Amino acid sequence: IAITVISEIQNILDTASDGILVMEANGDIVSINASAEALFGVSYDNVSGTGFTELFALESRETVAEYISSRASDGVGSLFNDGREVIGRESKGGLIPLFLTFSKLDTSGRLCAVVRDMTSWKNAEEELVNARRTAEVANEQKSDFLTQISHEIRTPLNAIIGFSDVMIEEQF
């Protein structure tokens, strides 16, 4: 029965859309699910026993290492788990925006990492920023147009008003 339960749990983990990795407290990878393999473009055989930080871009490795040490310790850092935005590295050299969270596995002292691909969220965020910029430019253009039209209309209207005053006062 235990082998069946383990097999079912592994199948459940492999169907999860998030990458799930188990590592030792020092950061060495012990296991990886199918989603993490696909996300990073690696296989279990290639990463088993290697450092977890090797899966990340150089600029994110320090952040990941600090996060691992804070989660592995029993101090205050282990109580807060708000996750980190980091940049993952595909085996082919591409970069992936990721959201990383850890939890400590009680019995073994190992850590479980969950990585979520943030590409679609980052693309949506970029589209919103671009739409906002476009709207701001359009608003500035509208304001400039109204300012120019107001100026162009004001000049002849002042002349008409002045001439109307002359006619009303019957100066000529």
C-alpha cells in the first residue's frame, strides 16, 4: 500500500502546474516534479544533487540563497513566508520570471520549493503599463488641442465683442 500511495502522490505532484522541488537544507536538489523539469528544461537526472541556486539567473542567486537560509533556520526568518520574485534560467539560456516560496518539511529538515511561472502576469502588467502610457499621451494631446483651439477662437471672438461694443455705443 505504501508504494501505491507514494506513486499516487508523485502523480499528483507531476500534474500540478507549479514546479515543486525538494532539497536538503544546504540547497542540494533531492527531487523535482515534471512541471519543474518542463519549466527549467532539465531532467531529474541532470539536477539531482546539484545546488538549487544553479536553476536561477546570476542576479537572483543571492536572493534565493538568502531565502533558503532564512527558511532552513529556526529563527524569525522561518516564520515569515511571503515568497520572492526571482528570475529562473532555462537550460537553453532563456530567462523566466518566477515566484518562489519555500516550506520546511518537518520530519527530514528538507525544504520544499514551489516555483510559479509569472510570464503571463508580467506580460499582462506590461500591457497595462503600455495602455496607461498611451492613455496619458492621448490625454496630453487632447489638452494641447483644446488649448490651441481655445486660443484660436478667443482672438476672433475678442474682435467681434470689441466691434459689438463699438456698435452698441454708436461711436461712429
